[in-house]
Amino acid sequence: MIINASDFQKRLGEFADIARREPVTITRHGRSSLVLLSIEDYQRLKEIEARSTQVVKVTEMPAETVDAMRSADLSHLPET
């Protein structure tokens, strides 16, 4: 759902209820500015962020994972 900032201010309670089910994007001057999330969605994103910044040693990975990484076809990815 996308809502402009002035409508959001007028109907905060309604959008808080919606945000418990789905993220609500708040726009300002026609541009996305904020996203209102349920606490569960926020916590899930924080957990994903925490896990994604952990260092994993290849020697600690299962052999199947290492093999899959070695044989992965990355030709469809853009070069950096």
C-alpha cells in the first residue's frame, strides 16, 4: 500500500492496522519517503541483516554447499 504523508497523518490508526498485515509506503511530494512495518517484519529484517553480515569460513561449510557454489552458473549475472 502507498499513501501520501498528509493522508497518513490524518488516518494513522487505520494505517497502523494495515501495516500489521503488509508494509505501508508513505510518500512525500510524490516520492517514497518512509515504510511503516509491523514489529514482526522489522525483527525479521533485522535477523536477516545480522545473519548476512556474519563471516562463514568455507572450511566450515558442508561439502555439498561448496560443490554447489563451485558449479553454479553465474553467466546471467552482470559483471561488476
